[in-house]
Amino acid sequence: MCKGLVEFRRAKNMSKHLMAYEIGVSKSYYEKIEYGDRQPSYNFISKFINRFPDADANSIFFTDEHTKRVEVKDRTNLEIS
């Protein structure tokens, strides 16, 4: 489960359907990421950052349970380390 994403969505008081719409992905794909069935793609994270530029993508998507960490240097580029 992507707990950071769930917490972010709930803090925004958004449904899964609305969150998926705002990011620009299908509800089904969004739910798979939130439930932990799929890892968020670069494209998904990029769309999320574009829609929610003030959100801390590192704390939402990259916790100790993940093996790679992405440093968000600016709103347009992601660098995997």
C-alpha cells in the first residue's frame, strides 16, 4: 500500500475517482498504485507533481519500503539515485 498517497488524498478530502481524474490516470490504475499492486511509474509521478507542485513527492512515494529513492530537483525533472 502506498500509505503516503492515501494520506495525501484523504488530507485533500478527495475520492479515488477524483484523485485519478486530477492526476490524469484511470481510476483502476490509480487504485492499483494506492493498494500497492503496482509501483507508480515515472509518468504517474510526473503527472502528480505537475498537478500538486507543492506536495512532497519524496515522502509520498519513496519511503523505506521502496528500494530506490527519487530526488525531486525541480518540478520538471526527476533524477533516480
